[in-house]
Amino acid sequence: MQINKFKKKGKNKYEIIFDNTSLLLYEDIILKYDLLIKKDIDEHLLDEIISENSFYDAYDTALSYIETKLRTRKEIEDYLERKGFDNKYIDYAIDKLNKMNLLDDKLYVTAFVNDKVNLTLDGPYKIRQDLLNMDIDECIIDNYLNTIDNKVWEDKIDKIISKKSSSMNNKSYYMFFNKLKNDLYLKGYSKELIESKISNIKYESDSIDKDMSKAIKKYKNDKNRIIGYLMRKGYSYDDIKSSLNEFME
């Protein structure tokens, strides 16, 4: 194939124009194969050049991907795979990033955890699982999470409790606490910490009066059905009887 001309494409790429086609090659490849001197290349050499260029392309693509933010090895591997690179090119890019000290799981964990602590209400177990899903070594994760003072997690639980108390003050005591415990668990807090924090909550609500009015309107004077309805709402039998007596006076 006859090389006709070169066109500069970016800071380290050139478009090599042949008779009927063109290739985008990295400057290092052009220099390695003396393409500025050679004017003719056969198909075997062309295949070799294209393969060699793909190694550079995978690395350059990975480098661009990590310029905006820190990435894990898995994120980079998945990204390059989506870009259509074969495993040998992906392995080359990862290996080169490692040699250039551009992949640092400890630094990534530090940044990730700090962002979660400062910007979300996620608990330690959820943060840990998110990092494990990124194929980061659990020792690295645990070592950094263990540096976070327990008061940080307690303060976050307090914020969640405050929000839930405001938004769920129309629910029964039982429904409120069950929902709260489930939400805290899903947020990634330990059972022990959840129990210790919610044991001191003073939950006050007039919801039983509202629900009692609805039940009486719905079931008239059928006390058994009224009691059953309110118990399904999560009210205790004693509270129901007390409220029912007030309404029936």
C-alpha cells in the first residue's frame, strides 16, 4: 500500500492517508515503523502496525478516562471493554497505568469514602459493599473505614431519624419504628448501632385519633372490626382501647 500523506490529528496522532483508505496512528507507532521514510507497506506489516497501535490506543483511552476523576481497575476494564478493546489491549493499558502509578486503590477508597461521608447519609456497610462491588481489596476498604470515628455514623443516623420523624408523624408507633429500622438497615448501619440510637427516641403522634375517626366512619360501631383495623395499622391494643373509650364517650 502506498502512503500518500500525513495529517496531524491531536497532540500525538496522525491520519495516514493511503490510496483508498486511511488510518489514525499514534506518533510513537509512526516513528517505530519509520513510516515517515517508508512509502510502501505490505498487508502483513499493516496488520502488525494496526495491532501495535491498538495497545497505544487502549492506554490513551484509559488515560483520558481517568483524567476527570479517580477510577478503579474494574471501572477502567469495563470502560475499555465497552469501547471494544480485546483483553490483551486492556491488560496492557492496566499494566502501564500501574507502572505509571496512576492506579491507586488506597487513594480511591479514601476519596470515595470521604465523598460518601460528606455528601450522603450512607452507612459504613453500604459504602463497604459499594467498594467491594468495584473489586477493591476488602482489607484496603476496612483499614480506611476503621479510621472513621463512630460519632460520624451516629450523627448521620440522627439526621435520618429527624427526617423520618417529620415525614412520618402521621404513622403509628409500630409502623414508624419498623420503617425507620428498615431504612437505616438498607442505608448500611449495623443492627447494634440502630438499636442503640432508636431506643432513646420519643415518638409522639396523634395519628391514632385520625385513624380512629376513619375506622369509626368505616365500621360504625363494630368495635371488633375497628380494633382489628387499628391493630393492622400498628397500634397497640391498650392504646386502641383507650382511644376507643374516648371516642365512644
